[in-house]
Amino acid sequence: MTERTESNVVRKTMSVPEAGRLLGISRNSAYAAAARGELPTIRIGHKLLVPKAALERMLSGEGKAA
């Protein structure tokens, strides 16, 4: 999930639609999952962003009760 911008800076977040594409779900489904707390997000101003590290932890199953 490493993405570099033009200035060669590694992005630590992605947009909700980008996360949805990565997960194979629609934009609307991704926003709905974010609203339900199923997709980890942070808000900066008007932007809703998905931290890549939190998404990777979620996908690996870390933090889930056994």
C-alpha cells in the first residue's frame, strides 16, 4: 500500500473512495462502512481519511478478540 506523491513523500492516508476500491466495494458502501465505524477513519477539516496503517491492522485481524 505504499504510494509516493510527485515530491516523493509517502502518503500515510487514503481517501474513503480509494479505500473502497482497494477493498473491492463501491464508494457509497465505503462511506457507509465508515459511518458505521467498520472502516477506520480520521477527519481533518472537511476531509475524511483512512489511515493506511489502521486499515492494514484491520485487514490482518489485529486487535480482534479471540
